[in-house]
Amino acid sequence: MAATASPAAPADSAAVIVIRESAAAGCEVLLVERHADSRAFAGAHVFPGGRVDAADTAAALQTSCIDLTPDAARARLGETLPAPRALAFWIAALRELFEETGILLASVNGVPVRFADPAVHARFRAHRASLLRGESTFADVVQREGLRLTTDRLEYFSRWITPVNAPRRYDARFFVARLPAGQAPQHDARETTAAEWFAPSAALERAHAGTLTLTPPTMRTLEDLQLLGTCDAIFTAARARPVAAILPKIVELGGRTTILYPGDAAYENATPGAAVDDALAGARNRLVLDGGAWRTVRSQ
């Protein structure tokens, strides 16, 4: 594996970890299956999301956000980017969620949008289809329907930056949200071919068995959710946790592709794409590609 001399600049993106209560598992999470012909993460189960567009900074969208200003969004991200660009991550998360799954986090006159009325549901399905065909914009939908975007229902959860030696890179901010009442996911049949609910433990078990493909950030996030357990605990943790950017390093270790994370004893001195000597004593915080599936290795 050769190191990349000039790494590609990561594209800003946003993803939504949608959760719902489960009597059996305590909490379930929504994963969408990427189309086998997708340019990124083909065939993998991921959280709904995508790139942040310039249009996500449109005034019509930014002024429609509930209880979140551009300055407040920038403070929550803890970054020095322009304030409208910071708020655009929340807007992109909601837009991509609607486009990929049909779930809409919004309200009209203070009432959350629900799709129990077939006429209302049909109207928003038409809006979604128009968005996917490129015939309208998310701002058009917001203005036509008089929507207020419920950005207050999104909690910032984590930030993942694709390793420098990957050919296509993203700087992804992950948000967590509860499934709104009266709505259900439906994949878009374009970029995604399924939208499924999983207990985090069940998704991880299938990934370890090689019957479900998860991207490394998805796997690590599911491990976090599994440890937190309940939907309430996940939201409590999201509100309290400081978010630091995670930049993994892909290396060769013992003849196997390995992803090192901050905190691993080999992380600081590892060169992406190079072979790493595993004789170094200390903590382990990594994923190892074992038999075609990623396996987590953690120890102090």
C-alpha cells in the first residue's frame, strides 16, 4: 500500500443517526444500504447523509431553523468556519435525510409534520421526487409548505475525517435524531436500495459474521450506541460530549490492512499507507481487516 503524496481535500458532509425506541433492544438505529453502483460506499449499510451544498446556506433555509442561529451552530461545532457554513451542516443533514429516506424533521405552525393524512404524504412524496430529479430545491419545499426546520431535534454527535490515503475523502459531521411520530423511512431507489432498522448489537454481529457491510465510521458509531444503550442515554451523551475530529490512519500491520485511531500506541508515529511495527507496547485502538470483515481491537 503506497502512501498518497498529495491527499485529496475532504468534502464537507453531514449524516443523521436516526434512532427509535425498541421494546426488545432498547434502541434501534436506521441504516440505508448504498446502491451497488454507488461511487462511495457501494453496497455498504450507512447512516443517511451526503455532501453539504452551497445552497444549504440559502437565507430561506437558514432563517427557517428552529432555535439555532448560524453563530450558535458555529459555537457547537467548535470550528472557525463562517457561521452560515456552520449552520449549513444541520440543514444538509435534514435535506439529505429527506432525500434518502423521506423522513422530514420539520413543523408547520408549531405542529410537527406527520404523514398520517394520505394527501399530505402524497404531496411530500412529490416534493421528494422533484428534489431527486433536480427540478426543485429544498428551499423551494420549505417556502411552499411554510416549513420550520426542527434543527433543535438534531444533536451533534461526532466528526469523522476520511484517512489521507483514501481516494475519495469526506469531513463528515454526524448528528443524532429521533424518528418523528407519524413517519417511516423509505429508501430512494436511486442511491440506496434499502432502509432498515437494527439494534446496534445485531448490526455489529452481522458485520463480524461478514453478512453485513459497514463502513468503519458506521461500525465505531454503532459500538458507541451499543455502549450507551437507550435512546435517552444517547441524547444525554450527545448534548454533553465535546466533539473532536477523528482522523484515522490506514496502515499495513502484520500483513493485514489496519485502521489506527487516536489513542492507539502506534497512531502518532504511523505513516498512512506504510507498514507498522506492532511490537510497540501500549494501548490498542484500531480496526483490523480479518477475513473480509472489520474487527475491533481495543485494550489499555
